[in-house]
Amino acid sequence: MRNVQRFLSRYRAGGLDGLKIQWAPGRTPLIPEALAPLILDWVRKGPRACGLKRANWTHAALADFLYQRTGIRVRETAMGDFCRRRGVRPYRPTYRFLRADAARQQRALEELREKNARPSEASLSC
């Protein structure tokens, strides 16, 4: 009953705008927004470019590396949240193409086009 009275008094005071939910700003993030480009650059380059002997990043490895470089200690879950908000999935080694040689990629594409353009011998025999 008390909630109904609160809603009614808010409606009378501000109309429909008075009924809108006003969320609290929440806790300040553990990883400062200014570090986001740096961390995303680490992910793009990969752990080997950062001097680590790993094939790809994990949230725990990124959190440890962040602590080593900046002194900011975060848990694996905080790093996971940071990565999810930016669309980064460090477990998947999908960033190799960013480090690849552009000329070799172009040659490979041309070879694939040539291979797919030629009719196969199996189709000619039928």
C-alpha cells in the first residue's frame, strides 16, 4: 500500500516523467577508461608481442599483465567484464590476421581465386 502512495505522489508531482526510474550511477570501474586503448592494443598484438610465452590471452593473464605494468590489481572476473563490454574474446586467437603480412594474404587470396576458377577434372569426366 505504501508503494502505491509513493507512485501516486510522484505522478502528481511530476506526471509520467516523475515515474521514470532513476538508476544510481553505480560503482566506479576498477580499470580506468583511459587504459582501455592500451589493454585493447595488448590484446590485438598478442601476448608474444608483450614479451610473454603464451599463445593467446586469458582474462587471468590479462589481469596479471595489467598488474605488472600499471600496479592496478583486478580479478579475472573484472577483466572479463571489461573485455565483454568492448566485444573482446581473448580466448579465441582471432587477432592473428592483424599481424599478418598483407602481401602474403593477397597472394593467398589470388591463389584461391585461381584454384576455384579452374574447372575440376572430376566434373569434366561426367
